[in-house]
Amino acid sequence: MPAFERLRHGILVILLVVLSACRSTDDSAGSKISIRFSGYAGNPAETSLMEKLVGDFNRSQGEIHARYEPIPGTYYPKVLTMLASGTAPDVLYLDILYFKPFLAKRKILRPLNDFLAQSSTRPEDFLPALVAAFSEGETVYGLPKDFNTLGLYYNRESFDRAGLAYPDETWDLTRFRQAAITLTHQDAGRKQAGFALAPDTPDRFLPIAEMFGARLFAQDGSCAIASPEGIRALDYYAGLKRVDHAAIFPSEVGSSFSGDAFGREDAAMAFEGSWLTPYLQTSFPRLPYGVSELPRGPAGRSNFLFTVAYVIPQGSKHPEAAWKLIEFLTSEAAQAQVTFALPSRTDVSRKYVAQHAEYLPILKAAAYATPYDFGPHGPRIVERLGVALQEVLLGVKTSERALQEAARDIDLLQQR
């Protein structure tokens, strides 16, 4: 055989071997049920953990193969587009703020009761408030993957320098305000504010409003935030910045959120969830900080439960396989690996806190916190309240006028 023919023959043999191998691989993958799973893409630690857990799941399965496809950018608009076009993943993250809006459409979420009835995973294994947050009556639509509440993060070195005792369970809003004023200082050209204030989201203001005795909604469903208690609460919150000059906006110091301003020591205190703890450990490992519960107000304590569930869209072609993935992701073994929030399983979260004491205030607050949920129009209500906060913090309107106008708009929104 001439050299050229031998070369051509050899190439053909190699191609046949490669094609055979590819066909074998494709056949192997094709013999399994393929499902897709999507969540947020913003937290590298979370993305890394989910990739690992999905890999562990795939190795444990003989008939199912899952692909993890985090969605970058604006998550919920993209999810809604995929749901409308029939291209949604089989398992999705669903934030508590979006549960009621999704539930209102009735054709989006698949109930999980039939799966739970045949599973060793039981709703009572999780914190009751978290399961209830994703349920309608007796129907469960999602299993919570983890949760958070807000804690008061404080810089121990700043407190020591000012001669202040660290925050504890005896702190109230009066003492918090006094500390914020005392901690605000400027040394050698560097200024540190007492508090990093979130100016455009109501999730920090509304707990303070409830501490003053205000409620967002009255019993008849109308918006009640413009009550005298709500107005006093917003005067207090905005006053930390506009009157006491003891607070800063994160943007004033080049930070994207309050926790970053705290980590950079531009503020001595911040209200943040335990998502801040791994961020500080990674980005500011030498920062001497502590965590306590939020201070109490004249009407008592208040806080929010921030939680995300795993849900199955109605359009999933493989709901049984999707449920298997949810079972795996909410198992004790998987939840024990969570580091950016607290596990939603009661026993696992208690064990975790026993080993990581800095998370104890976050867990304690879960006993009285309410879900960050404002009904079918929740996201738009949050947006409107955020505008009211900005109007007051920027001095455009008084607390009374801003809240009255926001309440009027929210009532109109609720009537649609």
C-alpha cells in the first residue's frame, strides 16, 4: 500500500474510533432522563456549592442527569420569559417575595404534596415558618433551601475606641442611635460613620416601623404604613442621616451595599443578613466584628425572614426526576454544606449555629421574624416604598407626605 493510502487509511480508522466513542457517550447520556436546574448567578460561593451538589447528585443517580444553569443578571424577568416560552428549567429558585405573584398566575407552580406523601423528606423537618411561606393552605409549592434574618453587625475595634459596650439583647433603638452618633468620627482625614444606611430598599426600614408599632397593612388589607407610628419610624430612620449625621449611604464611599461599607470600615455598624459573614471572611479577613440581634423598639422586636425555595414549574416534562433533585438538595448532607445562609432544616441549622456562634443572632431572630412577603403585588410594593424612602432621605418630602402618597399608590395597586 502506498504511503499516501496508508496515511489516508489510518486517518479513516481514527475517525471511526472517535465517532464510535462519541456515539457511545451520546447513547449513555441519552439513556438518562435529563433535567435542568437554575438559580442566581451573583454569589460565587453559592454557585460553587450548587455545582458541587449537582455533581454529587449525578454520581448518585443511575437514571437521571441534572444540569446546573445559573441565570446571570435580572433573574425573574428571564425566568418569566422562559416560562412563557416553554423553555423553563425543571427546578428553579423562587424567592419568598415572588411566591405570591407566581402563585396568583395558577399555571406556574406544581404542588409538591403528592411527592412529599411518598418521600422520607417531611415538611416538619424544616422551620415551620419557612414551609408555611411557600404554602397555600395545606398545599406546599416549594421546599426552602436556606434562610436569613437581619443582624446588627458591629466593629468591635470602633466600639473599644469609643469606650462603648458591645450591642446585646438589652439594646433598644434609643441606645442604637446614641451609639451611632458617638461612633461617628474623623481621624487623620478619615471619616467613619456610625451606621451604613440602605437608602432605596424598605427591608431595613420596615422592621424599625414595626418596632414603633406600625404595620404595612391593616386588617382590611389597606396600606397602613402612613400611621403616626410609621411616620415616627421614618423620621427616626431618616434622622440618623439627615439630623444626627451619624449614617452614610454606601454609594457615598464607593460601596455597592451596606455590608461592603462596613467591611471597608467606613461605617461602624450595619444591618445585614448572615450572607455578610463569608463576605467579610473572604474580603476583609482582619476586620474585628461581632453580630447581635437588631435592637428592640417601643413596641418590641421585629425582623424579616429572607428565604428561597426549590420549586417545579407546571411545564416540567420530568417532575418526578425534578423532585429527586429537590430531595437531594434539601437533604441533611447537602444542607450541612451551606455557608452563606442558615440551613432550613431545624436540626441542621441548630448544629451549624452550635459550631458557628456568630450565626446565633440570625437564628434567634427567626423565632419572631415574618416572611419578606407582601402579597401578589409584592415586588411593586417594595419598589414603591423604596421610592418613598429616597424621597425622605434626600429631603424631597416629609415622612408624612411620602408615606401617605405611597399608601395611596399601594392601595390603588392592590385594587388591580
